[in-house]
Amino acid sequence: MPPTAVSTAPTQPRHKPRCNPQLPTVPAPTLNRGQPDTERRSPLERARPLPSRRRILQGTALAAVPYALLPEWQAGAHIPGPDYPLAEWKPASTANYTVANRPTTHPVDRVIIHVTQTTYPNTLFLFGRPKKKVSAHYVVRSTDGHTSQCVREADIAWHAGDWAHNTRSIGIEHEGWVDQPGYFTDVMYEASARLTAAICTRHGIPKDRTHIIGHHEVPGTDHTDPGPHWDWTRYLRLVNAV
Ligand SMILES: [Zn+2]
């Protein structure tokens, strides 16, 4: 289904810093992205009590997607396990991503950087819940850079909120909040940079800001992560130093 089938009309107010556990826009004709879908969305962070302001900032919402409408070619063709040897395999629910056979089916030429707006364990928990309809390929922990892989790189994780960008990208979530730079630790930057460097090498992706982008740079998104405190200069330097 062509990207033109995807509406870029925001379903929520812009400039709310929250990560994108947002579901990918799905190229299904029955999905009307222009309609309010509050009832079909749920915040990424619900299980953990948080200060009210933070809760407001989060506001992460996910659109439920008629997954049954998606093609599921190559189903069963994958061997479970991480593509990145340093990652722990913590698979997302199979209801939270699209099975594919990238790069054969879809060229991969972007890495998209996210911030979770919730904790590391809660992110993994939510990716494992079928009804959440959200996932990313990787999640990096703030305190020690520990990395989990939740979706195989051959498959299409639902993280960008835009089908065209989901199909062409690898999504990396970083534990933290966009307004709390303390979560962006040295060890997390370094671990993430090693991961991104490995992804770029594996897929032949240039290690630059054209190809390593923030969620906020996905056309049509209303997400702001990784936010103003993410040090892109440092991150790109680390990626290229690996
Ligand atoms: Zn995001």
C-alpha cells in the first residue's frame, strides 16, 4: 500500500513530549487516522504511578491497528534470537509488529532514535502485551546501557507512527524522559552508539544525521523525542568512533 494512503493529520495536540510507542500508520483502507481514536489508544505508561505532570507529559497513545489486515508473508521464516550479539532477546508480542523479510522486502536506510517516556522494564512489558500495538527493535537501559532486542531487524517494528518510516527503519528506544537529561547517561550513549554503528554497518546505512534521525524528524509526527537534551553531536561522534 503506498504511503499516500497514510494520513499525516495529527490525532493529538503537537509538541507533547512523549515517545512513540505510537503505532505505525497502517496501510489499511479501513483505518481512518483522521478520526479521534482515544478509546483505541492507551498510554505507554499506565502500570507505574508517576507525578501528575509527568503523566501529562507522557500522554503516549497508541492507535490500535487491524493487524489481521496486514500481510504476514514469510511468517514462521525467522529464527528467534537477537541480531545484535550484545543484546538480550526479549521478544515483543507477535501482535505488535509486522513480519517481513527485510531488506529483501523493504530496504532499510534509517535508524530512528526514541526516548521511552517510561521505565525500561515497563517498556519491555508493554511491548509484550498484544493489545498495546507498539514495539521497537531495541531498548537501551539508562543505568548501564543494557540492551534488549524485541523485534528482529528483518521484521517491521511499530515505532515511527508512519508506515513508510517503519518499513525503512530500525527503531531504538532509550529509557528516560525527554525533559530529564539525567537519564541520558554516558553508558547509555556509548551502548546505543555501538548498537547503531553495528546496525549501520550491517545494512550499509551512512552514519550521519540524514540517516540516523530522531522520532521528531519523522514527517507528520507529533512526537518530540528524543528531545532537546539528546546530544546529537556527541552521539554521532560516538557512532563514528566505533
Ligand atoms: Zn518515539
